[in-house]
Amino acid sequence: MPKVTLDSEVCTLCQTCVNTCPMGVFEYDGENVVVAQEDQCIVCRACEAACPVEAIVVEE
């Protein structure tokens, strides 16, 4: 199963990952962006590529 890490100290809450991920792995809970459904990750790495501050790492 993939490991999706979101560095909340680097994240700017732009929600690009929420809007980019085709599987809905990320959610904005009104206060933070969180990895809500890591088990749905298909390791496409679209979130890594889209994140403007490189706050996301996806490992296989």
C-alpha cells in the first residue's frame, strides 16, 4: 500500500492536491488539508507534481 505524506508545516492550504487527486485521497477539513483516504492512492503522483511548495511525498 502506498504511503502518502503531507507536511502540514510546509502546506499553504491552497488545496491544489484536493482538486488534483483523481481518487479523493486529500480533503480540506475546514482548517487543514489532510490525507483522508490513503488506501485509495493509485500512486499517479499528480499531487506531488501539482503541489507548489513540495509538501507531498508519495512512496510505494
